[in-house]
Amino acid sequence: MTATTQTTPPAQKKNQRKVAFAALIGTTIEWYDYFTYSTAAALVFAHLYFAPAGEGVGQLLAFATIGISFLFRPVGAFLAGHYGDKLGRRFILVVTLITMGVATALIGVIPTYETIGVTAPILLILLRILQGLSAGGEWGGAALLAVEHADDSNRGRAGSYPQLGVPLGMLLSSGVIALMTGVISPGEAFMEWGWRIPFLLSVVLIGVGYWVRRSVEDTPVFQEMNAEAAKRKAPILVLLKKHLPLVLVAALIFAGNNASGYMTTGGFVTKYATTDAVGFSQTDVLLAITFGSFVWLVSTAVSGVLADRIGRVRTYVIGFVILIATAFPLFWLIDTGSLGLMYLSLGIFSIGLGLSYGPQAALYVELFPASIRFSGVAISYALGAVIGGAFAPTIAQALLQATGTTASVSVYLVGMSVISLIAVSLVRDRKGIDLSVGNEAEQSVGVWRFGTKRA
């Protein structure tokens, strides 16, 4: 018995829209928090928390704190996956939302190194770790919430809603910070207190997200698991014993997109474009990234439709080809010092980001059997983030300092996208497969496009 029927009743369609909105609003808030930190790491944290290390090393340390949180995302994914498969998708989504929001708000009130010494960066890192634990569990729950509620023929589009939350979160974050740097607290005021406001705004967003997520039911698949007591199994152990190769390949599928995305969302482009060598103002760069986020948002929405029409894998391939083709022009156009060309470079690059990100929820959900699905989806995503985005800004900054040219950064991005292109070509497109608990036998085989058909 499938979770949905071919002709969806009006009440069920209304519930699906409600679920899609809950997935969207929650991931938007989560990633607003996450990206606000990344931008602050590029603009102020080196000076406020790592100044004794010097400008160059301090910036590397500030970017490294972004990566440290990624190391804890697999831990968050393990916990969220285990309890999400036992206690429900919605429960985990509420927990991760509150954890992320509280950690973000507290970052906004941490005293600086000048005030409390080494305790300041320690507190910053501890709260960043909490953000990592939350992010590790957030996406998997949102993806399952959206896709497991959807009709078989619309899973690509439904799965794009939690994906849309990422560029929306970036758009909201960069927009708010641009408002602070350009209007409310320009210049020294931003360094003194203005950077804290975007973090403190997270308190308001938590309340909105909590109310929305508490109002939706858990997924039909989890309700079936409850009824059949499938949740009593140890999902993590089953996943690692029977599906570890699939987890690793799924992680590599995500790595190229994540590495590329963190050039903008992780603050590297923000920092690079505001150096004396390029010469843009902070506000100009943040507004250009806001534009890029909008293009990313639109292309992600388009990719959800494409994933239902031409398949998840083909949509991915198109996205990775665009990322490979634009890795060098991204920096060439920024280096011209023309604001219009910077908008163009970020816009074209963001098309590839959207097309190689939008199909991910549907692809991941359809790869794993029902009783271990949350664990498989969450852990694959978290490992992909570690491999791809964890230290991407740090690596890019180190490459730039070592070579003196962004060409080395572009080579790095091309390499990551090629790896992901190969990885996604290894799995079978399973569009429309029955996701219910009763169909786990079919879900456990036929994953690989070549060679063995066992997962």
C-alpha cells in the first residue's frame, strides 16, 4: 500500500501544501542561522575573536570554525537518524529548529576577545558545534517530511521545498546583513554592534518555525512503521551493515554541490571580493550574493519540476556540468572589478547550484529502505557536507594565499564537481518507487546503475 493514491483528495492536497510550507519555513530559518554565521566569519570574527593570531591566520581560523561545525554534523545526523526512525520525523525537526535558533541567538551576545580573552573564541566554537549538531539532523527530517507526504509523480517538486529553504535562508541572511552594513550600522558601527542584530533576530524566527512545524502530522511512512513496530530495529546498525557503500556514494553526490555552494554561502567570495585587490564594498558584495541566492532559489524550483519530468540523475548531471563550466569564469568576472559582471558571474554559477541541489531530497529518499531511511538520508547528507563544504572556504583561502591566484580555487571546485558527477552516474534513478514499509524488499535492491543490483 503506497502512502498516496493516484487521485489525491482535496483534503490530502491541502495537507501536502501545509507540509511543504513547514519543510520550507523550517529549513529557511535553520539556514538563515547557519549562513549568518558564515558571513560574520568572513567579515568580523577574525578581528573580534582571533585578532592575536594576525590578519591572515586569524581569517583562516575564522573560516576554520565554519568547518569545525561540519565535523559534528555526522554526529547530529546519527542521533537524528536513529531517533527520527524511532520517534518520528516531526519530533526531530522541532528539536533541531530550537537547538539551532538558541545557539544562533547566543552567538549574538558573546563578548569579544578584547573583553574576556580566550574564553570568547571557545564559546564561539562551542555554539558553532551546537549549530553543526542541529544542521546534521535538520535536512534529513525536512526531506522525508516533504517527500513521504507527496504523490509518487510529484516527489521531485515536493522534495525541492526543503531545498528551497537553503537559498531562501541565504537570501534572507545576506539581505539582512546588507541592510546592517549599508543602512542601519555602516562602517565601525557594524563591527561594534551591528553584526549582532542578525543573530538576535533568530529568536523571532524560532517562534514562527516552531508553530508551523508543530501544526503538521508525521509522515504516512512513519505511521506505518509505528503500526508494524518496524521502529524497534536499530536503524543505524542496519544501515552501516547493509548499505555503507550506498551511504558513501550518496555523500559524494552531494560533496561537489556543497563545496561549490560554500564559495558564496561560506563567505569566501564575500571576503575575497572586498579585499584591496578587487575593491568591492561589503554591501555591494552582499547584495550581489543576495541576487545569486535568488537565482539559486529559482533554479532549485525549476530543478524540482525537471526531476519529475526527465529524472533526478539527468537533472543532477546538467547541474554539475554547469558548475564545472563556470568554476573559472566565476572568479574571472569578479576580478574585473565590474559590479555588473560580478552579478552575472554569481547568477550563472547559481544556476548550476540549483540544478545540482534541487533533486537531492527525492533522490536520497528513493535510495533507502523505509525503516532506515531517516538514518540513511541524514548521514549521507552530513558526510557529503563534511567532504564537500566543511573546510571549502578554508581550503580556498589557503590556496589563494599559497598560489596568489583564484585559478587554484577553480581547479579545486572543478575536481569536486567531477567527483560528484561520477558518483551520481553510479546510482539508478528510482523515480516513482513505492516508499511504503511494505515495499522494503524492492527498496533494498536495484540501487546501482552498473554491476550488482543489490544495495
